[in-house]
Amino acid sequence: MTQVPQMPKTPPVPAFAPDSLVLNRKLPLWYQVSQSLRASILGRAADASQRLPTEEQLAAHYGVSVLTMRQALKELEAEGLISRHRRRGTFIEPRARRVSPVRLLGSIDAIVAQQSGERTSVLDHGPVAVPCELGEHFPGCSEVVSYRRLRRDEDSDEPTNWAENAVHPEVAARLDVADLERWPMTKVLRDRVGVRIARITDTVEARLADPVTAELLRVPLLSPILFYTGVTYEEGGRVVDVARIRYRGDRFSFSVTVEAH
């Protein structure tokens, strides 16, 4: 019997690999899955595949039903992050932005550079009682001066993060609020106020957007955000500023560079 030669099979297109997720049963599953996949899409590598796995594969990956997965994908499609094509599959829209990293590079100038390049508005400022969670940083002070600022992307005018600084009263007395709309707080303290900064201790953690953050950053309530805390010490060890910044989870990722010596 003559065998008919078979045509070589076209290799399958590799699918985009989303991050894993630990589900919280107190929140709607479709919402958690959509937010996780959303963060994966916006934080994807430059060379990542544009094609998503099938509904069944994604449902198995997240441990949810196909119906739940379908609802999550519908939400992302409504946002314009993905497009779904019958018989072809689901694809990431090319215009879906990748996120910018929050980098901790170990120098004051790096922190200044990280905070620059965005349009900043001062929302409010004034003396407030020292928050309980910051009491250890301001011993002997009953008040600090609070500055709340909103940063927007220069091109799109979209809010990207908002900062809340608690500044030592003696230092705040020498600070010009107008400078905070031109430069980052670290630069203002060092170059305008004359603080001799010895070190800054950084902490970054994942949180969910509270009502204030959701409104200011125009993100869904309880959506993922990056919460940054920076404690600035002057020479002599006194804390002069504690910055707490909420970054949109769909616009930023966390990156640390470790130098080998």
C-alpha cells in the first residue's frame, strides 16, 4: 500500500503564562481572577506571547469554573486589554501598556530620579497629630506636618500614584509648598531645605486599594496596589520624613538591583 506523505504539523503558538493566584473566598472569584490576569498582562515581559491560553486552561490554572473564567475575561475585554476571536482564540491587545518598575537602586539620586518625570499636584498640607503607626519615628513630637500629593502621567494625564508625607515640624517650617509641585520631596529636603540626608529605609508591600486610593487613582475598590514606605534619616539619626506612596498596580512593578562586589 502506498503511504500518503503527511504534511508537517504547524507548531502551536506558545500561550501567555499568567501569574498564579491564591484565592480569597470572601471576594467574588471572577473579580480576583480578572485583577490577577490584568496585572499579569500589564506586567508582561516585552517578548511575552500575545495569545492567552483557552478558557478551560485558564480556569484550571486559577482553580475556578469555566463560567467564572468567562466572566473574568469579559471584564478584561470591556477594558480593552484583550480581544476574543471565534476559532482563533483570545489575544492581548498591543496597546495594553506594560508597567513601569519601582526600582530600589541604593542611592539618593536614584530615588530622586524614580520620583521625577510626572506632573504633581499638592492636594493638601498642614499639621496633624502623629499617626499611631508612625509614633516610633517621631519621639517627643505630638504633631507632624502632612503633605498629600497626586502624581499624573505627563502624556496621558492619568493618575499613577499618590503620596502622603509626614515631615518633622522643624523641617517643615523651612519648606516651600510650591517646590513640591516642581520636585520630589527627597530633592526638596536635600537641595532646597538643606537637610543632610544620611539614609532612606524603603519598604514595598502589596495592598488592596482603599476608598481614598480608589478615588484618587481611578481604580476599582480593593484592586491591587503597591504600597511604598520610605523613612528618611538626617545625619545624627533623626527622622525628618516618612513617605507613604500608593502606586497603581496596573502601572508599576517592584524591582530590586543587587550589586555583586
